[in-house]
Amino acid sequence: MKEETIHRFKTHLERLGYSKTSLYMLPRCVKEFLECQGHSRIETITSADIVRHHEYLQQRPNKRRPGGLSESHINHHVYALKTFFKWLEANGEIQTNPISSLEFPSPKTKPREVLTAPEIKALYELCETFKERAILSVYYGCGLRRTEGIKLDLKDVHFRTGLLYVREGKGAKRRVVPMSKQVQDDLKTYVFKERRTKQGETAFLIGHTGMRMSGDRAGKILKELLEKAEIKREITLHSLRHSIATHLLEAGLDVENVREFLGHSHLESTQIYTRISKQQLRKLC
């Protein structure tokens, strides 16, 4: 019965468009949890059972390398259970969601690096190719995540309407991103003057082979620009996304609109940038 439920859960995730990695990991995490519950029926599982499982995960050895599970790995297990029980509740298969009232600590992360507006301007001014400007405009101007930019196809960028479509965002979410006039100009110039592909390639960002650009290659191009600008901090493609979010808030755009722009599911995810913005202002004072 539990195997059948896990199979149906995976089918549910497939229909929502979850990535292959998530389709493998989430049901696997749920299966491990249910196996730990022995012969208990799913509908009898309680919050206490989940708390005990969380404690067990903190002690469980890592099966792939020495040591225990990382905080992010444990957090992935928690996310799997939240998604699983939410699905059961929506289907009417359980009366009470045992994880809905529980809170678990989020994994510790490094402080988010953000570029200042003058630093962003310097990067644009140092671009020598239309491709370099396109990369900045995709990741800073449109606020895309690393994978979202790499997966972007030519058909997803609509110059007539000024809209960019993210077909497969985080958590299989789709969204529409408005492009500023300057971003449209940068992307349009790249497409018509520099984008060269092999026959049948649909990607928007193209590498030197004429095929879809890799995330590593896009990151290397950014790193080269950072070196030219003599910016020595650890800046990544995702830092450009952090930067546009901070700059939009500093410019007066409300948090809810920034949330929609970034494709965040929860407002709390966006509010971190209000704290970053205040920290930056304190450094300038």
C-alpha cells in the first residue's frame, strides 16, 4: 500500500513538472521515512513521529561518504515530507497534516554577496561582446537563477511584448518576467548580431560550440568581467540575481512585486533582500 502511495506521489510530481533530480530524491526521502515507521498506517502518523525522524536524520550516517548528513540534505528530507503530506491532505487521504504545525531550523548559508549599482554599471561598460552583455541582462536585468538562464530558449524571449518566459523555474514553477527597454535592446542585439547556432539548437545563450551554453561557461565569462573590473569578492551568476532584487527594493518597488519578479513562492524569501539593502546603506553612512 505504501509503495503504491509513493508511486502515486511521484506521478503527482511528474505532472507538476518537477526536475529529474527531485523526482528521484523526494519519493526516496518519503520512502525512507515510511520504512522507519514500520507497519504504521500513513493516516495514523503523528507530528511526534516526524520529530523523531528528524532527530534520527541528524544521527544517520551518510551512505555515500564518511560522516553524517549535511544540513541541506536534512532540509531536503523535511521538504519532501511537507510536499508529501500536503498532497495527501489535498486529496483527502488524511484528515490532519502532521507536519503543518512543525518548524525546523533552516540550513545555515553564507551571507549573500551583492554588487552595488556602480559595480554593475562597470561590468556593463567593460563588456566587449554582445554575448557578455546578454549574460548580464539575463541574470541581472531579468533576475534569473543560474539554471533558468541556461535552460532559456529563443522562443521564451518575446521582444514584441517585452516579456521573458521562465518555463521551468524552481519547484517546477513558471513565471513571466518583464524586460526593461535596455534589457530588450541588449538581448535583441545579441540575437541578431552575434548568436550563432548549430542547426536545430533552440537555446538562447549559445556557447562557442554553437550549442547551449553551460552554466560553468556563463560563470567563467562573468568571472572574467569581474577581474577586469577589479572586483575581488566571491561573485556568482546568482549574485547578479541577489543584486537586482536589492536594487529594485532600494528604488522603491514593493516587496510583493519583487517577489513576483523573482518567482519566490513565499514573501519571506524576498524579505531577506530588505535586510541586505539596509546593511549596504549602513556601510555607506
